[in-house]
Amino acid sequence: MSAEGDIAAVENVMAKARAAQSSYEAGGSQERYDRAAQAVAWAIMEPTRNRALAELSVATTGIGNVPDKITKNHRKTLGLMRDISGVKTFGVIRDDPTTGITEIARPIGVVGAVVPSTNPGATPANNIINALKCGNAIVLSPSPKGVPTCERLLEHIHAEFAKIGANPDLVQMVPAPGSKAKTQRMLELSDLVVVTGSQDNVRRAYTCGTPAIGVGAGNVCVIVDETADLTAAAAKIAASKTFDNATSCSSENAVVVVDAVYDAFVAALAREGGALIPESNSHEIVARLWPDGHLNRAVIAQDAPRMIEALGLSGRVPEGTRFVAVETRDIGPDHPLSGEKLSLVLALYRASDFEDAATLVERILTHQGAGHSVGLHSADDSRARHLGTTLPTCRVIVNQAHCFATGGAFNNGMPFSLSMGCGGWGGNSIDDNLNWRHFLQTTKIVREIPPREPTLDEIFADYWLVAGQ
């Protein structure tokens, strides 16, 4: 197809989405919106389809592993459905006689969503559910390797839609094969753009002329201090680091350990399958992990045996090694271990004390990952508050497996999401986990109320006592 034909095909998809959304909203009700969201959730959570989607995802993207994809598809979707259960997104959602304001929920329209290959099933499903819950239509632009999974997911969704009489044009994707030109046209024609993935895609979204929500780069740093339960911390870090072969942006990339417990923590990591690579050998890891200045695809999100072989560690690490922790001390663009690695490789830093650890984390985040999140394993809650008031981060995850906790968990209060806003530090318009609230707008009816005009003395009395009039 010609370039003009490609663009015309995208425009046709967007036109169908807009017509479907208009009808969806015109005949809208809370029941209708909720039912559509449930249909999408069951499309990915039904066990047979979930497994098939997970297997297809791993086979076509070459990253992650099937059991963890299945878990992710299920738990992320189940958690999201819990979050939106009973939430009003249709009609009057607030009526305050004190202010005289009535707030009415309104859809945004057609959402354009760019989704990554790391989670080609769970991320689109999350976006689709949020969009439909709020009365929108949605068009997806998956990464090239994520196209087969996205196509299969849409087949399942449309099959569920047929059962409830929902219009399949409410959920579509950019016609394959994808291209930057097609995605750009989709961005331009959307009413809201949501982008998860590369920072190039995020920047393109922010400059497309459509209101956009993008998320920042991950490069999670975790502090282990001298008050931590080292056995629990090591188990949680290992579970988080190895989940889906570290595809998550919330997977630990650096662990900063205070000197007083450094050796004991390394021993605890070893019991969890973490092999220590001394700093004297770190240059070998760097050379193999970034052979041409780019991350080695033979290592990215691969199972541990393949990762070990690609890094030249066969026979040099204990049998049963699940991940490696590479001792390092340097930070910055010339020291890639201090950045995101998308693999079963941790950078391990030694800090003299907690204050030094916090300084190291700040330097790492300033290099990469500002705004996303940090972790803390500690029995001193005041240290979490210190990090939350001094570091450039939107989340401080305390005594939890980081990749499970950051995007929402059943044992914390964060919204279930696969997209983490990073605030101004990360160049984003939101600092929250992407959730249903971001897919909704409101109309406010404003009525007259009795005046509430203060006197100057009520406003300035305390100031005048300090500064005079």
C-alpha cells in the first residue's frame, strides 16, 4: 500500500472509532460502560485465552516468560477491575449544595494509545478497560513485535462484544504493519493520547498537538539499610527482579546497600539465586551487555540460562543462578550499569551509611529514571519520609517487592496500572499511576450561592503583625 493509502487506512479506522464512540455515549449508561469493561477483562483473563496470549507474546517478542505473563495478564486486570468497581463514570458524579456545583462525567472521545512490546497484552487491556469505563472509544498502536498479540487480544474482545451487543469499532488498532507515519496520524486525530514505552514515543506524543499523557523512563533504585530484614529484603528483590525476566519498568536496576550490612545482604541475595560479580569483572559484563553501545538483544528479558551464556558466565556462577548482581561504584552516561538494563542484571552499590545511600540514589536518578520510583527496605519509617521529601521521585516503595507494588498491589493502595507517571522530574504531565480518572472529563453546572467575601482583616491580619501595613 502507498504512503497515502496507509494514512487513509488510519483515517478510516479513526472515523469508525469516532462514530462508534458517539453512539456509545449517546446511548450511554453506567451499566453499559461497566459491561463493556467487564467484556474486555474477561477477554484477557479467561484462562485458555490468557495462556494463548502469553505464549504468543513471548514467541513473537522474544522477551519475558509465559508463566509470569499469565500472572501479569490476570492480576493486573483483576486489580484494575477491583479499582473501578462501583466507580461512577456516567451522569452526575458530584452534587454539592454548599458550592452550588453539580459535576457531570463526560467521555473524552477517541483515545489513541501507544503500547510497548514488553507487555503487549496487559498494557492494551488496561488502557481499553479504562477508556470504555469512561465512555470512550480507543485505537491502539502496538510496537511491531507486539502486533500479533494485540491482534489476537482484539479478536477476543470483539468476540465478547458480540455477546453483549457492543460495537467492535469501539476498540481497534492501527492497521498492520505499523509505522511511525501511521502512528503519527493516529496521534493527530485522537482526542487524548496515552503513551507507554520509549521516550522517543513519549516526546512524539507531547508534540503531536493532541492532549497527551506520557510516562517516564524507569531505572529503579532500592536502598537496603542497616535496620532492614535482610532475608525478607533479598527475597522480595529477587522475586521482583526476576518476574517476567525484568521486562517491567518497575524492576530493580540498582540496589544500594549500607556498608554495615553489605556482606550479610550479599549472602542473603546468594541464597535467593543472586550471583555476585565483583567490580574487577564488571567491565566484562558491560562489554557483553552493550557490545555496540546498545543493549544486547541476547540478554534483554531472557531466561537466566540464556542470559548467563550471553554474558560469558557459564561455569562461573553457581548452578541455579536466577540473576546477577554486579558490583559498581560509577554513575553517569559513561557508566551504563547505572542505567536501565531490562535484564536479570542488578547494579550493586555500597554506601557508607543511609545518607550516603540517599545521595547515590539521587545521582542515579538524575542520570536516568527521575520521577519514577525508589524502593526502601528499612524498619525506620522516617527514612521513607526523608526520601519522599528530598529525592526526585513520585513513589517511595517501602519493604515491598518493587515491580509488584509500584503498579498497584492487593496489599497496598496504589491504583493497578502498567504506566507510571513521573511528574515534572520525568517530563510527564501526571505524577500518578495512569488510571480511570485520566480517561474522564467533567462538565460543571455552577449556580449562585450566598456570597462568601472576606474582609481584608480576615486575610491579612497575621501578615500585618509580621510585616506591618
